Amino acid sequence: MPYRLLALTIAAIPATAIAQLATPNWDQVDAGVKAICKRVGRPKPPAADRPSAAQIKTLRGCDSEKLYYGEGVKPDYRKARQCAFVEAQAQDAPVFHGDTILMQIYANGFGVKRDPDLATAYACGIDGAPMEIAGRISHLQSLKTKPDSFDYCDDITSGWGAGACEARDSKSEAAARDKRLNALLVKLPPAARPLYAAAKKSFDAFVDARGDGEVDLSGTLRSADVIAEQDRVRDQFLKDLERLTSNRWPLATSTDAKSTDALLNASYRKALAWAAGKDNSSTIKGEAIRKTQRAWLIYRDAYVRFAAAAAPQISADAVRTRLDRLRTAQLDQLSSS
């Protein structure tokens, strides 16, 4: 959740710049950093860099983050800049929109003349922890003598900032993952495709339940931890689909399936006991584990049906055994934390 913006009256900074410095922790920022922000003032980009009235009409609904980082498309810094100017007028915009993208564009000189002071002026209006603000502004000023690449995430110190950066990176990883998934799906037998859709839908529900209920949210990195764990599970799903479609799935017998099922049930009971115990200082509760387990069981059964159609040469026992082992490891991770 973003920090709440406060209207701070900072005597050392001109009134025209106060709106750009409305961060809840600004009073804790180093005096030297405040002086830098006073010197650079409000952002004053060249008029030629701004979008025209006609261009603004075509930019409605644009996404400067996607255009800047090339999420699923080729990076377009000119259009990203124009879009960011439009986004900068919005309230409560996501981290990687508006001023943040403009800061990065002028810091790196992407499609514009590199201007560390202008980038700094944008940085002075971006929320963050005190050390984060100071580090970012000092970093930008260092580019005046040592030009280098710059990114918002370079100077992150807060859990909230880490979560925003993890979410940004997750989008890029998702695009690459989806590309690999789509390449596999075209190879599936026609009869397996609707079964895959059902398995994927139940998998997504399980991933949501896992992130919501089986990741400890008591730390400052909670949002980053949730995203990282969900992406780890999604990556595993892709790897196993690659194994399935290339006939490299681990072999297992009915005996293996029975013993693995027994271990899974034991790990489930152990996780529930841990969640109810006095030593559990996390936010993870028994009901959340039960909800996640129910979602996982639906997913497992749907995947077994899909696998039977996609790779009939692989036994259902082998499919169940591997999925059960992966879930057992997740449950064991909970009770050992």
C-alpha cells in the first residue's frame, strides 16, 4: 500500500516546491539532500518534450511503464515520455508511471538530452523511505560527473519499494513465461486443450490462495515475498509442462503414489498443528492452509486429467506423485519456518 501523502510545510524549501516534496518522511531526510531539491526546484522539462494536444488525445489509457520497459512490446522511449506526461496529472498513480518514468528518461537520456538535475527534480517529488529518497537523489546527482544507467529500483531500501520493484520484474518475467507457455500449447493434442484450460484456471486459483494465505505478511518485505513465491510456483508449473510435453516426466509406480500421498497428508497435519501452535508468530493461519489445500486438490485432479490427454504414455500415478511431492515440500516449508 502506498505511503499516505501529507502536506508538509518545509521552511527551507520554496512554497512552489512543497507539492513536489510531499513525502511522509521528508522531515527525516538529510539537510544536504533537501538543499539539492531546493536548488533544482520543480521539474521544468523542455516544452518540445511534452506531447501536443493532438498527441494527448491518442495517449488516453496509455501505459508508460509498458512502453518504457518493453513489456510484451519493443521499448518506445518517445511515446513512454509523452505518456508519462499525461499520467503525471493523475492522483495516486502506480509507482512506475508519470514522474518515475520521466525521472528515468531524463537520467538516462533515453530519447532526450540527459539531464540529471531535471531527473532529480522529479525524484524530489517521489515517495519513499528517508534513506531511499536520499540515496536516489545523491545517485542522480552523481550522474553529472559519472554518467551511468539509472533505475528507480537501484536505491530501494524500503519493503514497500522492494514490493513495487518485485511487481515490475514479475511483469517482465510473466511475459517471457507466457511466450514459452504459448509455444507449448500449440503442440498439445486438440482433445487436451480444454482440459489444459481447466487445469490452468484451477492452478491460478491455487497460486492466489498460496500467496494470500501461505506467505508470512509480518515482515516489511511482505509484498515482495508474496510476488516472489507466486512466481516461483508459476515457474515450476512451466517447467513441469515442458517435462510433460517432451516426455521427460519423472517415473513413479502406484506404490510411490501411495507412499507420497501418505507423506503429503502427514505434512498437511503437521502444518496445521504448527499454525495453531504458540510458536507460530507469522500471519499464516490454519484456515488459510485449509483453503489453499482445497484449491490445490482441485488443481491436482484437473492436472491429472489434462496430463492423461496430453501425454497418455505417462501414468496417472507418476503425475500425482510429482505434484504431491511438490505440495508436500510447500507444506514442510511452512512448519519449518
